[in-house]
Amino acid sequence: PWCLAGTVVTYALTRNVTRAISILMVDFSCALKLSMPLAVLSAMRECGSYHITVKGGKYLEAMAEADTIVFDKTGTLTEGLFEVREVHVAPGVNSGELLGWVASAERTSIHPVARAVVQYAEREGVALLASEGAVEIAGHGIRAEFDGKQLLVGNTRLMARFGVEYPSEVDAIPETIVVCALDGRYAGYLVIADKPKEDAARAVAELKSLGIEDIRILSGDREALVANLGRRLGVSEARGDLLPEGKMEILEALRGEPGKVTAFVGDGFNDAPALATSDVGVAMGALGSDAAIETADVVIQSDQPSRLPAAIRIGRLTHRIVRQNILLAIGVKVVVLTLGALGIATMWEAVFADVGVTLLAVLNAVRASNRRF
């Protein structure tokens, strides 16, 4: 309607049909309508070539504006492929018994650490017991019963929750451990080996090169282990011993800071609340749980944290392209409209302001394709 109104006003003032039609042609907004969606679709296609799935254009924009990156640890920055490296037992307990107790409880869990323990026990030929009423306590471990005896298998928080006393040196071990207690008495622990992904350090370095200095690790693993990984990767903050609700509280506090846009990167079932709380949630697709993938806004199918900087670069380029197209379309139209109202611009200038600018905007929009990020 406003296009027709401008045409009618122009004709009424000038009594010039050509000038009025020129104004009508310039008023069409084809460049704005086509170039912006095309830029986003082109960027999402390019993300796909990097094994990144973006569930909507607004999430790509959020990635471009992200200034704080928060990582989970296990399966995100580390390989998540665990192996039992050491078995430490309490006096009066042999390693076979301890391994059998732990594996019997852990086989009810889908956690990567649990699967590693069960596989190790099977390779060692340890017989597994039939558990009764095994209950997984999020962020702590598993409570189960065997022949009327209560078995606790998990982290040191689980021991503290049930009042189990254990050696103080256990807290200082800078590795992933699984602690076991039978009928309220400490029985020993298993040391689980895990290592950072090959590209984890490169991912952190590339994020810093993009101007993102606030990079954190929030994990449910032990504080000593998380702090050690944080020092190796060079992040600004690394915190461990966090329950899922603890991660949510930190992310909610970050979102409350004016102007801050936070991206959370995780893979586990326990990360789903944090993925939903952050401004943009990024899940690891290969090792990630179904809950994490469904909740996330962006999915890295290759499980490589170094793909995250690529997604941010693509988002920033798309943001620039959209702004350029808006300025190009509006700027040219304003100039040609002014010249047309003064009788200087002809029909050819009007055609360029509509069709020509649309073609230029479309060509600019596809610049994100076939580039290295």
C-alpha cells in the first residue's frame, strides 16, 4: 500500500506517468526479502559442510554474538573413551571383589565411565552380581543392593552424602575415580583414564583469536581433575564438583549480565538443563545423548570442539552480509527515490534500484559458500 501511495502522490504532484512508475518500481523490496533469508540458508548449508547442524537462523546469529563459551568436560573436551587404569582396595578387600561390585552396579548406567568399568570387568573375567533396586543419583553415582547389602558406587560426593568415611588423599587424586562403599564402609576406588581431544587446545586458542576471552569449564567431575585440564587448555576458569542444577545457576547468572551472550557446549544427559538455559546450546552429536542433541540449538556431528570457532566465523560473516545487504538496498533506494522525485532518475535507474540491487544482494548473500572457516 505505501508503494502505491507514493506513486499516487508523485503523479499528483508532477503529472508525470513515467516518474510515478519509476517511484513504484524503486519502492519494491525484493532485495530485502530475498537476500537476508538466502544469506542465512547459504550459511546453514556451509555449516553442514563442517558437520555442524544449526536448527534455525536465530541460533546462527546468537553464535555470531557469543562472547562467553562454557564447556562441559567429559565427552566434550575429552575423548570420553575411558579405560580402567588402576584398582585400589581397602584393607580386607581384594581387587576382584571390588571390581565385581563396581561393575555390577555400573552396568545399569549408560554413562561412559560406567561402560568402561563393565567392559574392563568382562575382559578380566569377573563375574557380575544381580543387583536389586539399583538407583542412579544424578551427579553422584549409583546406589544398589546385593543380597541385602547396600552398595554405593560413584564420586566422593556420593560418599559424603551417605556419610561414608574415606581416606583424605582420595580427594587430591587429579584423575577420574570411581569410589565404592559396601554397607557404609569404604571399599576402594578405581582410577579411570581419559585424555583431552586432540583439537581441544586448538579450539580454545582459535576462540581466543576471535576475541572471546571468557572461556570456562563447568563439570561434575572432581575439582582437582577439572582444574588440571583447565590449566592445560588455558581457559579463564575451570570448576568441578558441580551438579546439573549448579551449572544452571551459573549460566542463569551469566545470562543476567547485560550484553553478555553465552554458549554452552555439552554432550551428556545431565547437560540438557544447561543447554536449555544458555543463550545458545551446542551439543556433541556422535557421543552425545539423545536428550542433549534434542535440547541443543546447534549440533556438532563430528564431536570436534574445533568446529565451534568455524560456526562462530560463519555466523559473523552472515551477520556482516545481512547488514551489508540492508544498507545496500536501503541506501540505493533512498538515492534513486530522491533523484526520481526530482525528475533526474529515469526508468533505467529505477530498474537497477530494484532488480539490479536484488541481484547484487543475492550474489553477496552466497559469499559464505565454499569458503574456508
